[in-house]
Amino acid sequence: MPHAVNAEVRLYDRLFSVPNPDREDDWKASLNPDSMEVIGDARVEPSLRDLAPEDKVQFERLGYFCADRMDWSPEKPVFNRAVTLRDTWAKQSRK
């Protein structure tokens, strides 16, 4: 996309790999090493440069994102995923 803008997108996942880390002998061993994925070379629509920090948007099929409060700039927007979209197709295909 020649008109796209460079951006950073942070995809957050569960912090722990088990539902009840406080029940584990060592809760630190239950930390999810993949709890944050950073896509530093994402490309987004130019209109997203006009957002302000903490503005919210939905990225189609990915989830709801918030413009980062601290790291945001129009030259290099930074988005944090706040909520994923339900993937009912993946759940159905596992059955």
C-alpha cells in the first residue's frame, strides 16, 4: 500500500499460561512468554495519524485498539490491542 503509514502495533495476550497462577507452586513459572507481541513495521491507513492518544479504533478482524498514551506520535503511531475479537471459526474447527 503506497499511501500507508508506518506504525507500531502491540498485541497483548494473557499474562499467565494457566487460569489460576496463585494455585501454582511458583507463579512466576506460569508467566506467558508470549503475552506481548510487538509488530514494529505495521502499515496502517493514513487517517489514523489524525487520532489523539487514547483514541480507540477497531482493526478489522483483529480487535479493538487504543492509541498509546505515552508513545503516540503522528509520525509513528503506536496502537495497543485492548480486546481481541472472538474467533468462533477457530473454536468450531477444533471440534
